[in-house]
Amino acid sequence: MSTTLVVRQETGFFARTLASLRDVWDDLAGTESVEALKPDLEGRDLTVVRKQMAACLERKGGEVSARKRAAALGQAYLSLSRDGRRRFLLVLAKEFGARPEDIDKALEGWKEAGDDAARHKAEEALRNALTPASTILLMQFNALPQGVKFLVDMRADILSFLSKEPDLQPLDSSLQALLVSWFDIGFLEMQAISWNSPASLLEKLIEYEAVHEIRSWEDLRNRLESDRRLYAFFHPRMPEEPLIFVEVALVNGLSGNVQKLLDESAPTGDPEKADTAIFYSISNTQKGLRGISFGNFLIKRVVDDLRRDLPNLKTFSTLSPIPGFRKWLEKAVAEGLPNILTAEDRRRLKDVTGETATKGYLMKILADPSWTQDDALVAALKEPLTRLCARYLVEEKRGTLPLDPVARFHLQNGSQVERINWMGDTSPKGIEQSAGMMVNYLYRLGDIERNHERFSSDGTVVYSSAVKALL
């Protein structure tokens, strides 16, 4: 079959992973291979795929034959273009979903059940009716070699289509439910990553880093020096694919600038003398696991590991980005939110720029990144922007939860908003997202459970006296 596939263009380790999966499934499918499909899956090709899905569900020839047919169908999916995959998933969702008539029939049988034995039988029939055929097919994929990774990537495809294809929502819900059960935190394994780890894994870390780009192999090596730690979680069925990883710097005192923290020319510190562990990057690597949380467990495991190896560590804190601040500020100004600038803010800005400092003028200043090169302007902006950032992190919410996604993550895990760092990230990304600010979320070990409970119950945000002064 592999000679007939039209392959999506992939690069780097993604291409090697995909090629490995194709090879394994090609051998497994054997004579059950689906006939060659055009990448966009139009016309008669849709009928071919529809028949193959039905054949997988019929289980003719027993489990071995069903497994081969599922492998062939998976191979066919991997051969498709983006449009082809969208059409494939729509067929799976719309034509192999739960059947309302079967649910109604099973529900009537449950209502009419006369005794316990009949009721148990009716409940089983209702469960079966509520389980769409698509879920059974997904579970067949799961049974294949590297099937979990295939399904995680398939869900990433589904999520990318959802906004324009709402018919895929039931399929996404079914697949997410399966992944939640398979990715229970009890199944996950934590590993410490070092410069001596396999090169293929180190390459993936470079590709997956989502917070602070790893610019080179030397940059990566710097992040794996003796005064650094890097931990990752793996699933037993995805042993070569990190699910989430956290980068830690061992320093003295809270760090407030990520450029200094990642400076390759800075001398390597002595981890035995460090008193603070700074979590400066936490990256989820698998888009298909969105909405499936295991970060809390990871942080606790990392803290326990660090405390065991380095008992001198007393403080555990993040140095985190504030990705939603600028967007919120732009919206607040556009909607006329009061108290954006005080009279003193306006006076200082006018003294520096010579212009009347309206709220609109503030956004005009921030729109041009060159403001960071004007020391007087940087000084004039510090007070209003740090004050507004504190307001954004602590007070601005959607429902009971903070607007900022990173804040939600760390506050849910029991931290407190400790300190806002002016000019903490002067990279173009940092200036664009948060006017260069970063925040320390402090994990005070004795308060983690209480903070978590308060946040989970009513959205209470715990913050330091320094942040309170800003508010």
C-alpha cells in the first residue's frame, strides 16, 4: 500500500515520526490496504472510505482482520491533505455517530423494564445505544502500534476544524473522553532530561518549546547546564513523545528578567548554593491533548524531586509571561474602561512626549516597539502599566476565572501572584504580548492546598502585599 500513498509534506522529526507510523501500519495492514485515494478525498474516494469504516465495525474474520482493516484505514487517513482529513472526519462524525432512533428505543426499553434483571439488561442496551460507532472505531485505532499518538494527532486535526465544522463537536467530545481516561496522571512517567538524553528527544524539545524559543543547540545546552533542570512527562504508549515539560533555573532570589536568566554568556551557578527554583517555561507539546490537564501533578512532582536532591532550595516560583495583557488593554481602551490613566500618569507622559496623554495616545505609544529604546518614556510608562497589569491579573475575569490563561493555570495549582517585573521580557514577543512585563507566581509549599481550594471554590486570587500596593 505504501507505494500508492500521497504523503502530506512534513519536515524534521515530524516527518520521521509519520514515516515510522506508516511503515508499521503498512506491514500490519497487509492485504487489507485501502485502494489509492486522492489527497482531497472527493467523489468516489469518499465512498471508498465510508465502506472501509463500515468494514472495520463489522469485524468480519475476527479481531485480527478487524485490526488489519483499521490499520489500512489509518494509513489512508495519513495520506490525505488537510481538506481530505476534514472530509474524512465529517464522514466519521455524521454517519457513524449515535443514532437517535436507537437511543429512543433503548430508553423505552429501560422505562418498561419490570424487574432488576430486566433493568440491568436495559441499562446495558442504553449504554450501547449511547456509544456511537465512531467511538468503537477510535478504540480500534488505539489498539494499533502507536495508535495513541495517532489519535492525539487526529484530535489536533479535529480541534483545528471545529470553529467552521460544528458537526465535529460530538466526535471531539467522544475522543476527548477517551483521552482523559487514557491519560490519567497515574499512568504518566516523569523523566529528568539532560544533555546526554537521546538526540531525537532533544530535537523535539527544540521544536516543542512554546514559551521562550530555543534558538540553537548551544541555547539548549545552556538550559541543561548543572544550574538548570528540565523535566518531562511521558505516557507508556508514547514513550518517545514528551507530553509536557518544564524548565527550571536554580538561582538565588526571585528572577525578574528572562533574558538575564537565559544569557548563554553568564557563568554557570552552583546548584548547591542556590536557594530558589525558578520555573521559567512550561510547554504542553501535544495539541490534541488540549483540555486534558496534568500540569498540576507535574509541578508537584518536580518540586518533590528538587527538594530531595537540593534541600537548600527554599523558594519555588515561576517567571511567567502575561500573554493576554496587551489584548485586554487595547479592548479596555476601545470600550472606554475608566481609570486607565491617573492625572499623575498623564502629567509624566506629557512631560516626556510633549503630547496630551489620552488613553488613545497611550496605545499609540505601545504600538511602536521603539518606545523601549527611550529611557525617559520607559520610566514614565512603568507605573501606569504595572498598575494596569496588576489589575488585569487579579481583578479582570471571565465568570470567576482570570482572563489570563497562564494565570489560570498557576493559580489553579495553588500559587499566588507574587511580583510583577517591569521589562522582564524585552524580546519582540514579550513587548507585543505584555509591554515587556513578566510575573512571578510563588508556590509557597504550606499554602498550596489552601490557595487551590479557594481558587477552585470561588475564583479567589491570592496575591502579595507588593501586588496589593499596585492595586
